[in-house]
Amino acid sequence: MKINQVLKALSHPIRREIITRLRDGPQSAGELASNFGVSKPTMSTHFAALKDADLITAERDGVTINYHLNTTVAEEAMSAVMGILGAGEEKAPAIKNKRKKAAI
Amino acid sequence: MKINQVLKALSHPIRREIITRLRDGPQSAGELASNFGVSKPTMSTHFAALKDADLITAERDGVTINYHLNTTVAEEAMSAVMGILGAGEEKAPAIKNKRKKAAI
DNA sequence: ACTCTAATTAGAAAAATATCTAATTAGAGA
DNA sequence: TCTCTAATTAGATATTTTTCTAATTAGAGT
């Protein structure tokens, strides 16, 4: 899984909403685009970023292109984020002799 | 929780590793910096991004500054990411009459 | 073959990000 | 107070990202 591309993809609110919408099933580029106040070419670059991260796949049906969420990669991404942020893990036992002082 | 700042913070590999390291307990700016091949000022900007996202807190002890992981925000961030990517959720029942075609 | 629609690619501009060196701040200790 | 150390802020530059309009591609239908 391309953790770098995946987390870059997740760093933009429009791309996050695209993912959320695709959880309910595939949608065309045009349908997706209609929800956001940006141009279609801008949406295309967001789709490209999500494809680059393998978070979505594209499938052409005649003249329209339908995007699908790649649930496998979505789940891998969740695991990876838990691995980074620490899935309910415990701090190592404290080592003494470190004076604590005021916050900044 | 500042989802935008949090996910921006997670989008850089150095910042991700800072978080991972702080899971084992607080560390000073200098200790953290020694693990990466970038300058100290660059590390300061990464610390600032993490502080802005409330993922870490700073505490001064004399001349050194110790950074702590904010586990509360880290856990909120995990929940948020699961909410976006879909924590084991199911697709809505399929609607028919959508022809499927070749991938692109 | 023409034309219409859906979407992308091309090219450009503005904004944000990442990085560096130099300068500054802040505390500790002689 | 001077000086040393740890770290940040200032200022500059290069790169990347986001966004736009205009042009192109691709398929469907007439």
C-alpha cells in the first residue's frame, strides 16, 4: 500500500468527501463533481490523486466514467493509520529522573 | 478536533515518525531531530505543524523542550479516519440497471 | 461524417509547503 | 555578566499543490 500517496490523498477535504460518498456505491465523475464548488478539471485532478493512491478505481460505461472505492486499500489505510497513531497501545514504563516543567 | 490540520500533519513521513517515536514517551526536540537528515529549523516547522494539529504538546525543562504525544487527539484522529474510510461498513444494497464495462 | 455530452489533458497562475542558512531567544552555569 | 547550548524565528528559495480556462479525447446517436 502506498502510504505516502494515501495520506496525501486524505489531506484534502474534497478527496475525503469523495471517498465517503463512494462508500455508498460507485458514482460517475459528473455526479461526484456536482457536490463541490470547483470546476470539473479540478475534480479530475482529485480523482487522479485518489487513483494514484489506489483508493479508487475507474470504469468506463459509454461516455461516463464511474469511480469505485477500493475497500481493500481503504482498510489497509485504516490499519496503517492505527499503526502510526497507536491502536490503544500503552506507553513504556516511565523512567525516572526527568524533571517536569511548565508547558509552553 | 482539527481534522484538516491533523490529516495535513499526517501527510508528511517525518511528522508520522515523530508521532510514532513519541508513543514510547516524551522526547526532546534535539533527540527527535537526531533521527532525520534535515536541519533543526526544519524539524521545528514539523513540530509546529504537529502542535497546530494538537497532536503534540511542548514542555520546557530548562534549556531543552520536550514534546509529548497528545493521546486523546491521536485517538480522536483514528476514529475520524475510520469514519472517513468506513469502519467495516457495508455498501448499500445494489441498484440494478447499471451496466458494467471495462476498467480504464 | 457530424454533433452532442462527459470527462480528461494542457498550460498557466496563485498559494502553500519544505527546506536551507543566519540571526535571535531563553535558560544554565561559571 | 559572559558564554555555552538548545531551540526557535526570520528570510529566502525551490518545489508541490490547487485551481482556473481552453483545448482535446472518446463514445453515442443521428
